[in-house]
Amino acid sequence: MQKYQQSANTEQVYNKANSFTDIAGSTNNSGTLKRIRHLYDNIGSIPSNFRAVVKQACSDIFNKPNHEERLFTLQKMVLAEIDQLEDKNLARYLNYRYRYDIYPQDKKIDDFPPCVQIEPTSICNYRCVFCYQTDKNLTQGKHGHMGMMSLDLFKNIIDQIEGNVEAVTLASRGEPLMAKSIIPMLMYASKKFLAFKINTNASFLNEEKIHALLSAEPNTLVFSADAADSDLYAKLRVNGDLDKVVSNIKLFSDIRQKHYPQNKTIVRVSGVRYSKEQHFEDIEKFWGRYTDQVAFVSYNPWESAYDAQTNNIQDHCSDLWRRTFVWWDGTINPCDVDYRSTLAVGNIRRELLTDVWQGSKYHNLRNLHSNKRRCEITPCNGCILV
Ligand code: SF4
């Protein structure tokens, strides 16, 4: 299978914020902008602790139409998220989103990261060709990376971040719906965040899990798929069965229509642009029948972070200012490109997330990146994320 040309050595970079190369689905742009305008006109009425950030976000949106690159803009995916929100949550959302988009560019942090990814389990039933699950150094039991998060640990994380973080994603190295406690986890996190998302390959969807997902009503539910025909799907998503996944997603749609007609979750199929055998229009048409959005993320060589040759990228990595990962055993890791956790910055079983985020290990990593010295760190030295 021929991959799209993408070599770390040519200094081709991967920018997470711009990694969605396509997204299909409708948004109510003018309605959303009117709501934000109203908020801007009444800026004095929003809580003082995030008024300045929201004011800057609104100013970027309305006052600088010929925006420079760093200015805050509303991407289609963000507009869709705002569409679901009640007016009373708009300021909170903009406060989060501005920090998510702009703080990495300004190299600024505050008490908590804009986004936290929680890993209910590191175990996955698939071995996708572009994924680190193909690396036995990750999956073999003797390396100690495989496991499932306890419900108590999950609750501890949620309690720490509720009210401080708006973007929470249940996913990292494994398939979240394989976690033993996934249903109570969903229930516990439900309605506590404004950008609550779960990613799944949909192979473990069943009636019980579908009801749990629909009751918990995450803001976004992402089904990962990159093909519209069974052969290519099985080639990319090794161990995957497209017919099974489609029938699970149809069941999800049926249950949603019948029992949860008011459910506001954005359902997205998201695939990786990886092979010339993929026909994106067909994929979009195929999956668009079952979901609200279809998106493709650019390929980043996730599966070979430690083997990549050192590159000459000197720009800092946005993840260090944007998000953090908490893995099933409580390890706090700055990213999942480093899936073997060589850069671990703490453990939430022993430390508070806010302390780790503002602590010396993170500070040292950020310093090296800020001073164009990421080449001194593995796997940052071969990573293309900026
Ligand atoms: S390996 Fe380094 S550069 Fe790559 S995503 Fe992780 S922290 Fe960023």
C-alpha cells in the first residue's frame, strides 16, 4: 500500500489545529455569529475571571476580518460545537477555545490545560497500519503499558478538572469501549464539560453501550473509519470488519432516532488520510448517511515515533501548551506520539494535575522547545508535530 508522501526528514510538519483537512456537515454560521456578537456587546455581564479572554476572542472574530494567522478564528468544527450550546455557556466555551487555539502560539499556560485526554484503557482490538498499536514494545504485557483505568481513578480525574477544563476526550492509545467501567465513566463525566468527546472504532457498540452513550450525551462522538469498502477497511483497520461496524452504527442511529430524538451529540466519522486507495468523496458519501460530519485527519507517522530520524524542526510543539494525557494507570504524559511514555511528567495518583501542568518537568520540556532545542529530546527530535 502506498502512503501519501510524508517524511519527517523533509521538515513537513503536522499542526494539530489544522490537521482536519476536510469536514463535511452543516453549521448555522450566521446564527452563531449573531449570538457571539450579542455576547460581545454585553461583555461586561460575563464572569470577570474569563472576561478578558472572551473579549479578545470576540475582538479577533469581529474586528480583524483580514486576520493574521495567529488570530482566533472559528473553524467549521468549532461552529458546529457552538451550535449545540445554550447561550449561557457561550462565554465559557469561547474562553476554552481561545486558550486551546491561541495559548500554544503565545506559549502561555494557566492553571489547567485547555484539553485533557483520558485513557479508559490502553488495550485495543485493532492493529491499524498507522497506529502505535502495531508496536510490540507497547502491546506486549512485559512492558507494562497495557491496562484499564479503575473507576475510582477516573472519578478522581473528573473531580479535579470539572469547572477548570472544558475539553475532555475519552481516548488515547486504546479502544475506550473495551474498558470495563466505560458505562459508569460516561455517566460520571456526563454534562460536566462543554467539549466532551469520545472516540471509538465502533466495533464494541451494543445496545447497552449505545444507550449509555446517548444518555451521557457527549458533545461529540467520533467513529474512526477511513474506508467505504470492506477490503480497504480491513487493510487499514487490521482486525476490523466494516460490515459489523456499519451495522453497529446503524443500530446507534436507530436507537437515537427512536429513544433520544432530542439528543444533541455531534456524530462524526473521522478517518486518516493515508493511502492512495482511499476515495474521499466515496467515503464521505458512504458515512454521511449515518453521521452528522465526515472528517479526515492528516497522517502523522504515529507508529514509528522512536525510529524516526532526527529532523531539523525547531518550532515548538503545540501540545505542550494545549493538552495533556492521563493514561489508565494515572501516568500524565504530554502527548501520545510518545506512546511508550518516555516523557512522562507525573502521575495523578500521587500529584494534582494542576501542579504537574505548572511543574518543573513540563517547564523543562517547554523550555527546550521554546529555545529551539527539541532535537535534544526523544521522540520530539523525530516528531513532526508543531
Ligand atoms: S513527541 Fe514531542 S514534539 Fe511530538 S507531540 Fe510529543 S511532545 Fe510534541
